[in-house]
Amino acid sequence: MSHTLAPHSIRTTREAFGLSSAQFAGALGVHPTTVSRWETSRIPAVAVEGTAWTILSSVSRRIEQDAHARSLAHAQGQRIAEALLIAGSVVALALLVDFAAERLRG
């Protein structure tokens, strides 16, 4: 089943974490071209499927609604970038899930 998100919401979420498109793609388990396509789309909402939608919708909602979460996102983004280098995308995805679940300890 496919869901949709606004391109600017996806870009804002990625930028809040301070991640490159490639890093964000690695954490979400999608190809970097997919993130680029989502963010640069001229249509008001792009199709996002599976786990990527679940994580993106939760994380973007938290960032948009919680100023404190926005301030914590960049630090979590640094952890995600490190996890991608050291442990891979599974650990990076777990960090995004942790953030989305509001269990982030600051």
C-alpha cells in the first residue's frame, strides 16, 4: 500500500537531521535517487511506501509539531551518520525509529 507525503516535508525532515540525501536514503533503506525524486517532485504529494513511509511520516510529524524534537534531530542525525559508517543501515534505521517513538534521551 502506498501513502503520500509532501516533498517539502521530506526535505525539511532530512535537513533537520543534517543528513545528505545519500545518508538519509541509507537510513530509510531506499536508493539515493528515490530521496532526490521525492524532494524535487513538482506534485504536491509523492508516493512513499512501506517502512520508509512509516518512519518518514512519524519523524516528520514529530519535527513539525515539537520544537524540542527539532533541536534534538541534528544530534540524532550525527548518530545516524556514524551508524551508517560503522554498523550499517539497520542500526541507522533503528535510530530513526527511536526518534520517531519519542524515546530519544537528550
